[in-house]
Amino acid sequence: MQAFYNRLYSLKKRHIDRVFDEYFVIYNPKNHVSGDFYWVGEKNDIRYFACADCTGHGVPAAMLSILGYSLLNYALYISDLASPSEILKKVDYKFIESFDFGNNQNTNDWIDISLCAYDPSTQKLTFCGANRKALVVSDKNSHVIPGNRYPIGGWQLEEYREFTEHTIDVEPNSWVYLGSDGFQDQFGGMFGKKFGSTKLHTLLKSISKFNAADQEILLRDHHAIWSKGREQTDDICLMGIKIS
């Protein structure tokens, strides 16, 4: 399992290097393997990237992450879908199909995910999220793009779910940040509280002027200082993509 997992992420590193010129990924499993994952795809000159968080930790969550990664590839390349909303709908359908959810409350696996598609020819970014957001930072401004308030999968939700797309113009040299909740949920500081999404967004906006390597160092340093030796709360996956 560990060898397969390491090989998967080695292949992903080489693939993302071909798609994006500048980026960083902070990928810190709580255990040896992780329920968080990131994904990159490219088709018809459209660049896709996603960050996701599966139920739990360790091997069970890692198996879900491999399923989620495979379903994204299936939706984009085999089903030949293009829009982020249609991709998430297909992933949601196939994910639920993979489990016998029914009314069984003991089976409640899910995936929170943020998915982007960037078209360099139009400089437009399309975002779609299931329980996750995206932060876009340019030289002039920044804004958070919301996702739908339900995940991929889960027995307790309505049968037919729509995933809303948001399309925006992005300026060259803007940064797009996607992540799981692992970084913001880390306990630490003087009072042992969570880092929080507001503090994380403020930090990301303040470091967006630096290159990818420096941003990653600053984020890792902030996490280490905040946690102050405390046990890592959750799997962490945080990615920043520079739009050029």
C-alpha cells in the first residue's frame, strides 16, 4: 500500500510540472498515508486542478482518496466531460454507486473537494466546490469563491445534487489557492485554538507576492510555530497555482 501510494504521488509530481510553470503543494499526511489528495489534468488546452479531503485518516481514507483520484480521471478522460460541475456530478454518481449507501447510517463516506478549470486562451477560471472554497489573489484584489454546502457522497443527502459553477476573469500572475481543512483546523497558539480559515486567508494574501518556493517555506514555518509541538490534527493538503 505504501509503495503504491508513493509511486502515485511521484507520477503526479511529474505531471503537474508539465501543466503549470509555478506552484507549490503542501502535502502532510497525519499518518503514513492520507485521505487528502490533489489532482491535475489537462485536455483541449484546458488546465484542471483539484484538492480534496476524504473521510477519516490512515489507510481507509487513503483508499477513498485513490478512488476519488481515479474517478476524476474517469470523468475527464473516459466520460469526456469538460465542465467542473459535470465532472463533480459524475464523480458523485460513481462514488455513491461504489457503496451501498441506501439508508445505512453506518456507511457515510464522503469527499470534500474544490475543482478548477483554467482556459489560458480566455484567461477565465471556472470553479466548482463540494464543501470547499477557493481563494484567488491578484495584485489588485482577492476574493473567496464559495462551493456548495454538501460533499461528494454521504447517505444523508438528497438523491440529485447540483454543483454550482463560478466563472471569473483572472489577471496574469494571480494565485489560486485550494486546500483541505487540515491546515486551518490545526490546534495551537497561546490558547490551543484552531488556526482558522480567516487567519489562513490573511496569511495567503500576505505571502502571495513571493515565489512558490518561498510561500511553501513560510506556510510550513507558520504551521510549525502555531502548533508548537502539538500533534498534527488532521491530514493537510494545500496547493497554490500561479496563473500565467
